[in-house]
Amino acid sequence: MSTVATETAYATVESSYGFRASNQISNRLRTRITAALGYDPVEASAVPEAANIGEGCGNPLLIASLSEVTPRPRFSIRHGGGFDCFLAAKKVGPTGKVTGIDMTEKMVELARRNAASGGYSNVTFCYSRISQLPVDDASIDCVMSNCVLNLVPAAEKQRVFAEIHRVLKPNGYVVVSDFLAYKPLPQEMIDDPALQAGCVSGAVETAVMQKYLQQAGFSDILLMDTNKNLELYKDGEAAKSVTPCCAGGACGGKEQVTASGRKELDYDINEWIGSFQIYALKGKKEDETTVTVEKAAVPIENSRTSCCGCKSGAC
Ligand SMILES: C[S@@+](CC[C@H](N)C(=O)[O-])C[C@H]1O[C@@H](n2cnc3c(N)ncnc32)[C@H](O)[C@@H]1O
């Protein structure tokens, strides 16, 4: 990927998510996405509404095991409107600290407004790309990311994992919710601007994700397929999105015709990508690297077989 292509990819992300920062989804869609991604509705409703932009790939807090017990924990999260940061802030308590990082200025502004309106004193938001974290070496207990790594241009992805490893303390860990590809995506999906901004085109396969993590020095790697039905994102409201990307994340765009002239809904998204929970440890050098790839049992209403036993959920 050339430098120009990399910068173009970053510019596409910034303009798409700048748009999303100023155009909120409805409460109906927000509630639907939040529940489907496995958030506790009571905890979610305690966070400022505008923080939940409905753009997650999953719920990384489910595997983050955050608590006030850890002395002065500090977390770094790619934030969007700040939703996961605020949920994490509650869990780590007043002695903990959460730093949210986003490369879209309007998202940083939105998250800061939400922090002020929600009265959060233990969360700060930074404007930065995650390939260059504005954080000291070995200073963070947990790095959390939700639906961001797929948006990082291919040429920068390995660097992001090296950065995450650099900022983590020994025995610190990274937890990620993201889309991974089940098989190589065809070029027309990779080149489709809607799927690029919609977190699909940049999804890598599990073996590639494993390689990124191992090369960065991580051990105890877990890649868990949540088996969620991603047809959720083809909600009618998301489909009416006026942004070139998609409202609510993955695919949207019912009426949109892609650059290749093909309607987005022609893709059965569940065939190509899955929502994964990823965990990896910054262990000691002598630790043996283990890798586990597994499929989770999920509540029946979220699973792909929920509606009528069909594999893709497209029924
Ligand atoms: C799909 S949204 C997810 C937001 C949030 N994690 C959530 O669950 O609502 C992706 C966010 O990541 C940000 N982003 C994408 N690539 C980034 C990068 N390389 N560095 C920092 N932020 C990035 C975008 O600006 C956007 O706010």
C-alpha cells in the first residue's frame, strides 16, 4: 500500500466518522444494536445517550475483567462517542483512569462533550492515530479496542500492534472486539468504499490477526468467534444512511449502489466476516505462546441460527 493510498484510507475514515459524530442514530436502533452486541441495558442506559453511536463490532468489556481492585488501573480505548470508555470508567472507579483515543476530531469533540455532560472525571480523550499512541512505554494495564483495527490501513496494521505492546505494562493485556474475515475477501469487496468505511473491507483472517499479535510479542492469544448475526446492521434505518459509509457499522446502504455498481445488500455479510472477541497478553519473554481459536455459544436471539435455522441468518 503506497503512502498516498494509506493517507486516502485515513481521509475516508475521518470524513465518514466525522459525519457519524454529528448525525446520531435513533434510540430504537441504538437500543437494538446495544442489546445485540451484549451490553447490559441498565449499564448502557447510565451512559450519556450521545456517547453510544451504535458503531461497535461487539462488547470488549465482556472479556476485559476491569475492576476497582487493581491499583490505579489505566486503560486506553479507541473511543468513538466514548461509550466503552464511560462503561470502563465506571468499572475501574475513581482511582482508575481511562484514556480514549480517536483520529477523528469531531469524535473527540463529541466524546469530550459527553464526558462533561456525564460528569466523568477519570476519562480523558486524545486526538491521535493509534499507530502512534500518545502514551508512555509500559504505562497501561489494558488496551481495549472496539471496531477500529479493521479501519487501519493495511500498511499500518502491524505497527498498531507494536504500539499496543509498547504501551502495555508487563502482564498487561489487550482486548478487542472486531470483525475478522472467514476467507479472503474478493477485490470488489475490498475496493467498495461503503464496505471500507463500514468496517468490512479491512477485516483480516484469524491467521493474519494471530500473526500480527505474535510478531508484536503477545502470548496467550484467544480469538473467539461470537457467532453473532451481522444482518442486524441491515436495519431499515441504517439502510437509509446518508453517509457514504453505513449507519450502525457493518453494512447498511440498502439503496446504495457501490463503486462497482453492485448493491451492498447483495453481500451476505455473515458468509464473509464474523464478530470476534480477541485477547492477548504482554507476557514475559520466556512465556510460551498459546493460540486458541474458538466459537462461542451466544444467546439464541443473536445467533445466526436464531430466525429459522438458516446458516447465514438471511431468512
Ligand atoms: C466503527 S467506529 C467505533 C467507535 C467505538 N469504538 C464504538 O464502539 O462506538 C470507529 C472509530 O475509530 C476511529 N478510528 C478509525 N481508525 C483509527 C485510527 N487509525 N486511529 C484512531 N482512531 C481511529 C474512527 O474515527 C471512529 O470514531
